Amino acid sequence: MSLFPNITYTECVKKLKRLGFYYIRQCKGSHELWGRDSDKATTIVPHHGGQTLSRTVIKGILKDVGLSTKEFNKL
């Protein structure tokens, strides 16, 4: 199994919601700002329909959220 599975916007948002994140607002273009009140963490998630998110995007989201790839995959 790859450390960075191919996940779509919908799958990513489901995982973020499990971590306590919620939709804040639409950003520039097709990107959305998601946040969590407990630690004031925020991340930007691109909303490109059913396309899979790139490894670079996933790495950035994980860095913003403060999770390892293994922890993110377990969600």
C-alpha cells in the first residue's frame, strides 16, 4: 500500500470532518478554507470535483493538520 493513497476532495473532507474541521469559506478559485477551533488549525483544500489530490497537496494538508501519513490513512 502506498503511503499517499489516491484520494479525492470528498474523501479528504470526510477525514478532515472526523478530525473536527469545518468549512469556513471559499478561497480564490476552486479552493476552500477549512478550520478547527480546538487549536486554531486551518488548511486549504482544492475542490476539483472527482479528481484525485496530488501528493504535494496531501503533504501540505497533513502538515497543516499536524498528522503523519499513517495516522491520516487510518481515519
